[in-house]
Amino acid sequence: MKRGHDVSDNSAEIYAEKKKYIKAGTRWFFILDQEEVHKWDVMAKTEAAVYRWEDLTDPERFGVCFAEVRPAHVALEEQLKDFRDGKTRYAFQSIEELGKHHFTDTIREIASILNGAVTQLVDTKVSPDLIKANDLLQEMEIRWGAQFIVIDSLG
């Protein structure tokens, strides 16, 4: 985020300076100021799409501008689907083209992304569901006794 209209005046220079922050897993890169939003598709290496804030008051235009950062789009399932469909650069790079150091960094970045996704899943879904299930089991044990609660772990 830049103040005033720095991005609209100097987007290419700012992008050249800031692209060092782009990691192996980065797909979209946004730079914005108080007048414009510039969005780069990092994988496609295209010119920035430019949106003026005054135009983004339209919900449809706003949705187009920020579609890639909506929760449904960044969900692990969507990312895995893109990987399976060959829409990520990971699926097409060889160690010879990347070099061993960059390949190792890419694997490290993938591991970090997957670790974060699994941690988020456990924290937001698995743990709360397990707590609810244990609460229900305690209620059942109080109501019907422990002898009626049999969990067959072998299926």
C-alpha cells in the first residue's frame, strides 16, 4: 500500500523493487495506492491489470479485481485442483531448469504452505469437531452409562 498516487505514477518501478518478495508459491501480486490497484499474475508473467478504486464500488468489478484472494479461491482444495490440472508452475519445472538450490527452496516453500494449510484445518475444523464429539459422548455416558458406548476402531 502506497500513499497518494505513487502506484499509478510508478507501478513498473515499484513492482521491480518489490518483486524480490515474491516466493515460489506466490501466484498473484497486488500493489495499491489511494487511486488504483495493480494486480500481476506472477505465473503468467503478464502486465498488471489496473483497477481504479472509483470503479471498484461496483460489486462485480470488485469481485473480478480481488477474485483470487477470496476464501473459496485460496482454499487448499482449490490449490490442489490447480496443481492436478497443471495450472501451477510446480507441475512443470525440472530440477535441471531450476537448479538444486532453487528446487530445494521450492520444496521448502511447498512444505510450509501445506503445513500451514493442515494446521489451519486442524485448528479450525478438527479440534472444534473433536471437542463437540467428546461433549456428546460425555452426555451419552451420563444419560445411558458407559457400557452402551462402544467404539469399534476396526470398522
